[in-house]
Amino acid sequence: MEKRLFDERKEEIINACEKLYQKLDFKDINIKLIGEQISVGRTSIYNYFQTKEEIFLALLEREYLKWNEDLSILLERNEKLTKEDFIDTITDSLIKRQTLLKLISMNMFETEANSRIKNITNFKLTFKETVSLLEQCLCKFFNTKEYEAEKITFTLLPFLVGIYPYTSVTDKMKEAINKANFEYKFYTDKEMIKMGLEKILGGIK
């Protein structure tokens, strides 16, 4: 199969998975259901992915690639940035990545655990670029030493894992919070990301 057609069909499968993920839980999505959403049929999926987790891992990799594009543009188009502008820009770039925030919070471990090593390696190469771009931003805009940029980056990335479950509160969760007489502060994802970045970057000028 020619590469262009191969890539188009692979992208169609990933797109179908993403659309289902917007409506259904991870556990309710399977290859049969994804196959019903695409033009080439369920059995053709196995030419590209062996498990549904590999499809989700490809979706996660694509989300990181899109974020990497934003980070690259940030680096290329700015010589200087205030901390406030940097925080606002990173926050806005993450708000567009709702699928990324949901996947890293809810299903990242499962996607890696049930994927082949070559798929995981491709994902790790993309994630490696994300880490590098964040560290480059910190070094360029704040004159941060490399070892400090690494520490900040690996504080920021685990923090992002908690965004989705703390901001996507269901009616059932709200009812339980009320019954527990819990004076819970409901933050939007934008508020929480910005607040976290301000704390994480608080020590740099």
C-alpha cells in the first residue's frame, strides 16, 4: 500500500477513536466500535494497530505533536517574554489540548501497557521533544540553568496529569461534594493551569 494512502487510513482510525472518546468512556470503546466509524471496516484496523490501546497511544502522540508545534512557534517567534506572558501562552496552548489532558490523566498507563514496544518508542520520541522544547523555553526566556529547567519541566508535566479530574466534575461528583458538606472550590481548567504555572515558576525571574 502506498505510504500516502496508508497514512490517510491510519489517520481516519485515530480520528474515529478521538470522536468516540469525546462521548464515551475508554472502557466502552473497542476496535469493533471504532471499525463501525471508518470507511475500510474493522478487520482493516489490524493492518495498523493490534489493540485499541495502540490507537489511543497514537492519538496521545498526535496531541503531543500538536503541542510541540505550539511550543516551537513560541520559541521561534519570541526573543523575550515576561513570566506572565509565558504563563498565559502556555495556558492557552494547553486549553486547546483537552484530549491530551484527559488521556494523560485517565488512560496513559493503560495505553502504554497494552501497546507494542515500537509504538511506545515512537511516542517516547515525541514526548522527548516536548521535554526538550519546554526546557529550551525556560533557558531562553528566563536564563534558567539546564539542571533547573529539567527540574521545573518534570514538576510541570506531572502537575498536568491532575488537571482533568479536578476540573471535569460530573453531576454525581457535585452531589457527593454537597452531601459531604465539602466547601470545594471549583476551578476551570484555565484557572487551574495558570495557578499551577504561577506556583511552579514562582522562583524564577
